[in-house]
Amino acid sequence: MNKFSAKRAKEQSQMSLRLGLGKEIKAKFDGDGVCSDGGLLLLRKADEKLELSELASLALRDQRTGPVKHEIVSLLRQRIYAIAAGYEDCNDASELRTDAMHQLALGFDPSSGHALASQPTLSRFENSVDEVALECLQTLLIHVFVRSHKRAPRVIRLSMDTTHDEVHGYQQLSFYNGFYETDCFTPLFIFAGDGFPLCAKLRAGNASPSDDAVRMLRKVVHNLRLAWADVRIELTADAGFAVPEVYEFCESNRVTYFIGTRSHNGLSYHAEELVQDCRARFQELGYQPEPLKKYGGLLDPKSRQRAWRQRQERIRYSSKAAGRMQEHFEEDWTVRRFCEFKYASREWSHERRHIARCEYTQEGPDIRFVVTNARGSYPRRLYEEKYCQRARCELWIKELKTYLKCDRTSCQEFNANQFRLLLHTFAFVLILQLRNAAGLPTANVETIRLRLLKVGVIVRERTTQVLLSLAAQAAFRLSFERAWKFL
């Protein structure tokens, strides 16, 4: 039987455990100089390569009076490195301010007695940033992206999307959003094709998806064209950004766009022939599809939901003897066809090219529309190779929210929450640098953190050296050494 005990009084931290090994296991927190974040120096190398914290500190004005113990650049590095290592709350600073690896990463000797900034100091720092500094930090993201390229790229593919940061109080500009059905902020993100964030704009909770889209797009495109005047820029976005202002900006600034748009009778009318063709082809496969009404819609709209529920129940109730779950999916037949047409809404100045995709299954037709100003090429290629790449943007936002906790916007002031969002975005930039240097292009943030940052290390100080003894049995030692070499 397993037994666990912890002695009190003088040996309060002494712990023991019996596992039937014939020996008693004893544990105690007496390992001086042992740290769990041995990879923080990789973050420092990536930071120095990009000069991210140093450039960001130039945008922040130090309004403190009297003797200053913690420089602005040190406060920035402390917060960014801690966020990247999984300590997203300012409260964690109270426990980490004497950690040897966190002190080394900021350039302080662990034996010097120089403790890092405390939680109150960091909180005051976050609340001291004004709107001018925030705009400069937004521009810095684009500037760092340009500096990270040794040569001008042939094409830059931008992906734009929005999400929500749920709030639990009465933060400034937090409102109820009917789409997300909660009180929240609605940040706007613009990513480059490799996942590099070029914009992280916090917006009020009642903002529509397209609010500030043109303003931030203009900022991004302008700065990119200052560096690379002839670069070709492509933009993908979902139906929330299907507004004339976005179309007109892209057309007047040489930006090729692929934007999803919501279905309505005007578009369904042009796609009716495509739907009927898919239905006929699906019927040739031996199925009896549901009857359709005008413009290719289902005569009974609830039949699609019923067919989906029946299919899910058939899969989930099947036993192992009835076949693998994958085989149930392989039994489904799908007819997928494309077409294109010209269409102009009443408020548009001219017609625009639309691509329609119809996917016909036992559940009925699924129709998607994309508006674009691209010339030539086949509709299927533009839809699958251009527009569908937009889905990666949702994965990057998921990493920011799930692993870096960028939705910790719990400050009272809106500017402080915007600054927090940018700090988490800067941590994401450093993680991307580590991922590229380690040769792990498909790894997510948590994988990079566990493989490269969470490495056990013993810190030993000598007169002229600080010796770091990393775990000899580290599982991903080769990735760590590769990242160290290329940073």
C-alpha cells in the first residue's frame, strides 16, 4: 500500500513514499541551484537576434521619478520570458523573482542578490503605457517581421481573423457580444503566411468583425511596401470581413484578396445550376437525394440536421465488430464541384468575381462562396490553394489563447489590456523563432515549451564563470543544440 507522509516542525519539507521497492523514497526541497527552465537562455538568444525587447523599450516612456531599480527593458524581458515559459500571470513574479535561470536570462548574476521585479512593480508597469506607445508597438511587429527576412519575399500571404476574450468583471470597453453570447473583448489579428503576427489589436466587445480592419490593413500594407515596394500581397479572410470597404482598399492598394461571403438569394441564383449538376451526379452514385426548392436549397431545411444526427448515431453506436470508425467515413460519397460568376450588390460600384463551391452528400448540398479580385486560374485552385489556407490563422489564434493565455485581459484600463495582448504576442514571436531554429516547423507552442524551455538545469557559480549543467538525459537534446546553434 502506498504511504505518503510529510514531517512537520524542523523537517516540514521532508517527504517520503513507499512503493514496495524494499527501499523508502525520500524527497526534500534542498537542491540548491536546480531550476526547471533551463531553456530560457534560448529565448534570450532569440530576443537578441530580433532585438525585440530592446526596440520595444524605445517606444515606452519611463515616467518614474527617483531611483530606478528595474529598467524598462528588464521589465519587458521579465514579462515576455515568463509568459513564454508558461507563467502568464503577474502574480507568478513573486515566486520567480529569485529563480536563477530567470535572473540569468535577464542578465543578472544569481549571487548578486538582485531580485527581479515583483508583482506590484509589473502591474504598475502594465498600467503606465499610453496609446502612442501602443501604436508604436503595433508597428514594431511589422518592423521585426521585415528584419527577420534576409531577402525580400516574392509574395506575402496575410490572414486576418478575430476572436473573443471573455471578461469576468467591468473592464473598460468590455461589452456583451451577441455572436459569442458573453461579455468580452474582440481582438483582431493579422498573420503572415508563416504564422508571424503583424497585428494584435484589442477592440471593444461590441465591435463588428470588420471594425478597424481597413485601418490595421492599411498600417500593415504601408509598412510592408516601405520595405519591399514590389512585393505581391495576398489576403484571406472569412465572411466577417466581406464588406465593400475591405474590397475597395485591397483593389486600390494592389492586394489580391480571397474573402468568404455569406450566402443569399442573389448568390444562390447564380449557383443553382451548379447545385442541380451536383445533385444529378450524386444520384448517379445510387443515392436518392432530398428534393430541392428554388435556388438549390433543401425543400425541408430540417432534413439536413436529421441526416447528420442519424449518421453520427450510426457511427457512435457501432461496435468494433461492425468496423472501424474510419470505415464508416469511407462509406460516404461526396460530389464536389466549382463554378464562378460575376456579381455586384446594390451598393457596390462594380461587379466582382465570385467562386462557388458545392459539396453534395447524403445530408444535402453545402455551398460556400468566395469573392476575389484574382485574375485567371481555375476556381478550384483558387478556393483550395488560396482561400482554404485561411484556416491556419485559427490555429495560430488557438495557440495564443490556449498555450500563451493571451486572453488574460483582466486589467481595469483598456490600454493595459492592449499592452498585455502585445506582450503575449511578443512571446509568441520568440517561440516562432525557437521553432524555426530547432527545425520543428509543425510543432505548436506547448511542444516547443516542453522540449526546449522546460529542461532541468543545475546552476553553479564560479569566480569567472556561471556553469549550467543541463539534464544529460534530456529527451530532445538534439533539438535544443540545433536551436542554440542557429540562434
